[in-house]
Amino acid sequence: AFGYFVPPAVIVLLWVTRNRFAGLEGRHHWVGLAILLFGFFIYFSGYKANQKYVGYAAGQILAAGGVVWLFGLDYFRRGFWLWVLFGLTWPWIFLIEPVSVPLRMIMTKMTFAVLTLIGEETVREGTTILSAPTEELATGERFSLKVAAACSGLRSLFALAMVSLLYGYLSLEKSWQRFLLFVTAIPLAVLGNFVRMMLLYAGTLWFGSEFAIGKGEDDPSAYHIGAGLVVFVVALAGMMVIVQILKHGVQTLRPKRTAVRHVQGGAEVSP
């Protein structure tokens, strides 16, 4: 659904960063016409094959061709990452299965490994983590954590990919830096969702399953929703750290030393 916000975001970014294009000479370029013709061919092929995703790809190609044809290659190079951001306008539904299933397994294995490491006896059944049975409690009676499809991190991954493109375009200058920040959206989404799972585990132990999880997948608790927001807090904090490292190096993470001067007999002495 957030794809509807991408075109307005691109327009706003163009306006905010318009000075980056001020020194460029906009003029027609024949390569743009070739790209447009290729885009129309792709669209027609998708129309005849009744493949809407081919049409989405054609829309992305036509956007590139239009910019190159009207303003030239230099404009397109300068706004390349805005064009990449525009690609998030299209629905990527076909990625749900190939992406969400591995993410669910990663989240389950990570949570299971950490719980085992801290001494919590658990049982893993697919993408569900259950408390181990005891003499008094049955399997999963103490806590039960299920990594459902909606909680696999796919939604947060797409949203974080969009944020990484926005943040990178505004904060970084080199293309390789922006690309690296964009790629880190994947591990940051995994890290954020892992923190969310641990919060749900702690909330279940302290306050009960209904408080921490809710009454079902369609009726999550306020705590469950809040834990989902933590995903973005963790990921955004990670992006801020990565941007600082890319701009200033690892030394930016070191604490700054404050020089202290002692005054002895009217003279300053530095330690």
C-alpha cells in the first residue's frame, strides 16, 4: 500500500534537491527515444501475454526513457536513485513466497538459537517456537511464538528499502554508499524483527500470552503492535550508524576525548 506514496515522495525529493540539477544542461537525447520504443514494446508484449508485471517493468523503463529523451543522460545519471526509488511504486506480490518463507525460517532459527543459548528449553516446529514440556506444563503451555507470514519481515523489508533509498539520496553522495545502505535494509529488517520476537517472548512470560500476543492473528494486542514498531526503531538506528560510518569512517563511533587543563601557579598545564 505504501507504493502510492512513492511518486509524491519522488516529486518532493526532486524539489528539495533541485540545486543538484541546476548546473546541468537539459537537452533531448536520442537514447531516450530508443528506451521509450523498447518500453512500449515490453508493454505491448505484456499486454498480449496478459502479464501485468511485464507492464510494471515497462512503466519503469518508460519513466527512464522519458527523462533521458526530455532532459538527457546527465539528468538521468544525477537522479538515478530517484528512478530506483520510483520502482517501489509497483506491487511486488510475486516476491511474497520466495522472500517471506526464507525470512520466516531465519527468524525462527535465530530466536530458537538465542533462547537455547540463554538456557530456555524450547521446541521448534516449523516456524513455531514452543516452550519445552515439564512435569507440570505441556509443550507450549508456558509460551508459544509463531512467526506468521504477516510477521516474517517482508512488509518491514519493503518499507525499510524505501527509507534507505530516501535516506541515502539525501545523506550520501557516492552511488556505492547509497547502494550499500540500500542492501543493509535486509539484515537490519532481520535484526529488527529478531528484537521484536524477543520482546514478544519476554512479554509472554511476564504478562501472559493474551497481553503480549493477542487473541489471534486478526486481533493482535497493543503490546504486539508496539513490538512491531520497534522493528523500525532498531532498523533506523542502524541506518543512522551506517551512514555516519560511510561518511566519516569507523572512527566516528569512538568516544571523543576532552582535553583537561590544570592550572598550577597561574600557568596552564596540559596532561
